[in-house]
Amino acid sequence: MRDLAASISRHQHRPGRRVVAGQGSATARALGAKGGAARSEKKTTSGRRNVSKATAVRSASSALRAESIRLLAEQGHSHGVIAAAVGCSTKTVQRALQDC
């Protein structure tokens, strides 16, 4: 009996949680996995825009890093020295040199 009471108290409504009683999973998905409000169209659009900007910045920095790795490799430096100079791992150096 004590276990049943503990189970009921665990599953009762807690402040901050939205309860969707008797409605299907489509409603639960609309509210979000953790019970929050569904994302607005404006928030979704701005999130997509910011992802595009972040991807552009990351790819530009990757290209710059790969170019500096290639230059140091042409000068005859070892992978470890290049990794320390650029601030990345030796595996990143190996990948950058495979692509050229």
C-alpha cells in the first residue's frame, strides 16, 4: 500500500508542468517533450537563420585552419609541432593533410 501511495504522489501534477489529460500524442508533441509550449514560427525561423550563420563561420575557420596546417606541413614541420602551433589535435592535422 505504501508503494502505491508513493507512486501516486510521484505522478501527480507538479508546478511548472503542463498536464495533457486524455489527449493523444499529437497534442503532447505540440506542447513539446518536456511539456513546454510549442515553438512559435518566428522563433523557429530565427533559429534556422542563426544555424546558417554559425555554419558559415565554422566552415570559414576550418578552411583557414586547414590552410595554415598545409603551409606548416610544406615547411617540413611534424604533425605534433603543427598541432601545437595551430591549437588542434594531431588527428585534425592528419585529416587536413589527407584532403590536399
